[in-house]
Amino acid sequence: MKPISNSQLIDALQWRYAVKKFDAAKKIPADTWATLEQSLVLAPSSFGVQPWKFIVVDNPELRAKLVPASWGQAQVADASHLVIFALKHDVGEDHIDRYMARTAEVRGTTVESLAPFKKVIMGSFAGARAKGFLDTWQSRQVYIALGQFMAAAALLGIDTCPMEGIEPGKYDEILGLAGSGYITLCACPAGYRAEDDKYATTPKVRFPASEVIAHI
């Protein structure tokens, strides 16, 4: 693989911002969107457990219903695509068993040989569950996937807008997630910025590197 240049990476991250107004007429090409979906599939997670589901809402009627549950933010309806980042609630042994089976399949080994690995995972999860922070821990994995998705989109010239300003319970209701074992964490519209989105040219405000990066 040939790496991109340092300047290409920084330029893409400088160009990226949380789009406030999308051009509803512009759609992401199918091959580009397929690449972005693969960036989600390839996202890293603790132990590789992947405690998530990425729900791409194609139905325009559903997306319109999500606007009031998004504090009136029209991006969820106007963007080319909309991804809901959902957490696998209270990850249990059934999910870990699926992961062990998939690992055996991909790596050409047996589920039995993975028993020590499963034991480590189950022990860590049991400890987190007992202390009441299993979902908190796993939700952090979902945000890693969100970050990867946004960075990948920027490198492809696709705009995004990460959104926590939503009502997760209402999202779950509208999307039919009740009883599925998954709960909404956040949303991320993706598409192309509108020409009159004034925030596109607003300078980024970041603390200097000397204040946020420490070498010890």
C-alpha cells in the first residue's frame, strides 16, 4: 500500500467540518459509499468484539420523522446518506460466541482453540458488567468507529456531521430498535456541503499543539 502524503492528510482534516447545511440534490456515488461502509466494517474495537450496528437509513420518510427527534436539525433528512451508530446493549456470551465462530472461519482455526481467548474476554466483560460500566466501555468503541468513518469520508472528499444532539429513545422507536438488543448512540449524516453553508469557510478554533500535546 502506498501511503498518502503528510500534507494530503492534514489538508483533508482541515477541510472537514461539521456540516450544518447539506446540498440535498447531491448524492454520494455508489462505489464511494460502498467504500465508506467498508471503513465502518474495518473499524477497530476492544478485543475486536465489534459491539455495534451501523444503520444506514435509506427511507426518506423515516429520515423526515427523525428531524423532530434531532432537535430540528435538517441534516438528517437533507444529506445524501445517514448512518445511525447503535450500541450492542449488555454484550453477552451469545455475541462473543458469534465472534469466536467468525474468528475461526476467517483464520482457518477451530472454535475450541480459541477457548482461552474467549475466557479472557468473558472475564473482562463480567468485571465491567459487575461494576456497571460495560455499556459505557463498549460505547467508546462505537465512537472509535465514528471517528474512522469521518476521517475516511474527509479523505474521499465527503462531508459529514457527527450528531449527539438527538433523542436516542425516539430514534430507537422510529427505527424499530426496541427489543433488538441495540440502542442508538449518535447519528452521522454524510454528503456534500451546500454552497451557502457559512460554516464551510469559518476558521477552525483549536488550542495550539503546545497546549494539548505533551512530550514526557
